[in-house]
Amino acid sequence: MILAKLLLLVSSLCSASVLASDYDGTRIANRTIDRTVQLLTHSLFAPYIDQDLQNRWWDFGADAYVNTNKHIRLTRNKSSLMGWLWSRLPLTSHNWIIEVEFKISGGTSHLYGDGLALWITTERAQPGPVFGSKDHFTGIGIFLDTYKNDLHSEYPFPRIIAMNGDGKTSYDLAKDGVPNMIGECAADYRRSSVATKLKVIYVKDTVLDVKIQWKGWEEWSNCFTLNDISLPQSPYIGLTAMTGDVSDAHDIISVSTSSAILSSAETPRDKLQSTESEAGWFSFSFVRFLLFGGAVAGIWFGWRTYGQSGSKRDQAFWCALGTSTMDTTSVHAFSVTFL
Ligand SMILES: [Ca+2]
């Protein structure tokens, strides 16, 4: 019983150390991301397709095509193209991180566009006018808009603009979505010399955080953070791009999606107390085990010692008593028989 408890305790302590080693300390709002678990069902890496020229978890279509060594090219640098890439399964995690490595490249002229979009929406794979996807979407669209439709706008481009669609409101193409935008920033991610990545972190009903890497490796620029935002349950992940009169090549290099396991500000203290409590139980039980073992050993040793001394004592007694009536051999034999 005690041994089983000890094994159970050692096992639980080992589990705690694994949790601790996974801790990456990322803080979001007033909570901490303890660890992340990558979702292979919503991630995408080279070579992108299997021997049947399919991907088990993603669909792609329209003008999109796969270069197994490099990317999924949503559009070539040619006018009037559109391409899409959608997860086949909805994302059921409440809290998640999506990191997309992309590349937008084209000529050096001042005419290029239109850009690409990351979708977290309840509908999937429905081509349309909003960066190659349908309008009146439900969920969030994060648009990497490289073409300034509204020439009178004061916003510099390229730009990131997000809209939280309710399924009814139209994306305002002529004004680059500004009337309905919920977050935005400027970032010169086009033709960047370093890998360009978009990172979106969502904590259910709490926060949506968008960062972009375009200046240098592992140099993330904050784009925008939205508090108290709720996205639809079980959305799909989509990436679409479109060219019009102007064009660019829009490529997806990889998508890495992870489920995020969070702790509240109080949890580390609780965990610490729990660990201390377990450690205390362990110490107490171990001391009890030692005391019990010591007591058993003491009784056994005492019994042996008493038995041996008793034998000698008896022997001395009978020897003294039997000097005239018994010889030594018979006394010894009697003593043994008596014991
Ligand atoms: Ca635009």
C-alpha cells in the first residue's frame, strides 16, 4: 500500500516537471500561456500534399497551385486571379495561436495588389470579391491589403485591416474596409528581405492579438490587440488572395496552429501550493515508513537478542543448579528442549 502510494507520488511529481518544462511564459491580457499543443489538423508544411496530390486536412482551389519545395501559390503575379486554401475541419479549441508564413512578391513598380486574407469564419471555400472570398462573412477577416482603393484615405499602404463580420454587413471594398475595421496597422511586408509571418492569438471571449514579423528574424511587431472579443464557435481557417488590374504573387509557406493552455494569474500559486502539499505528504509518509521499518527491525533484533541471552541465562542457571544432579550435556539438552 505504501509502496503504491510512493510510486503514485513519484509519477505525479514527474508529470509536474513536464508541465513546468513546457512553460513558455507568454502573457496575454492578464493570463499566461502555460503551453501550446500543435494541431496537425490545422497546420500545413512542405511538401503540402501526399502521393495522391491531396492534403488530408486542407483544400485548395481556383488559381492556387502547389510547389512542393516552396509554397502554395494562391495567385501568380498576373492580373485577375484568385486562389484559396481552407482547412477541412473546424477549429474547436477555445484558445489558439495561428502563425502563417507568407510571401508577397512582384515587380518593383508602384502598381501591385490586391493582397491576401486570413479568415477565421464559419463558412469555407466560397469564392467571392473580398480578397477572393465571399462577402457577408461570419467571423473575422484579417486583410493584408497591398492596394489602396481609396486614394483619398490617409492610411499608408501596405496595411493590415481586420473586420469582424456578422454575416450581413458588407466589406467596403472602395474604402479598403475602413468603415467596418476593428483593428489595423501599417507594415511593409511586401517584398521583405526576411521571412514574413502573421501571428494571431485568440483567447475565447477575452482577447485577439495580431502581430507581424517583417523587419527581422524573431522580431515581432504588434499590429493590434482587441479586448472582449468573441469569435464564432468552431470556425474554419482560410487563406485567400486576389489580383485585379494590378497583381502580385501571393504565397503561403506554412501554417502552424496550436491550441493554447492558459493559466490565470492565481494558478501558478495554486500549483505551487499543490506541489508543496504533495512534497509535504511525501516527507511525512516517508518518515512514517522509516519509523515503522525501524520499529519492526527493533522488535526483531530485540527478540533475537533476548532469545540468545535467555538461552545463555538458562544455561548458566541450570549449570549452577545441576553441578551435583545433572551433567552439562543433559542440562544443555533440557535447556534447548525447554526453549
Ligand atoms: Ca485594397
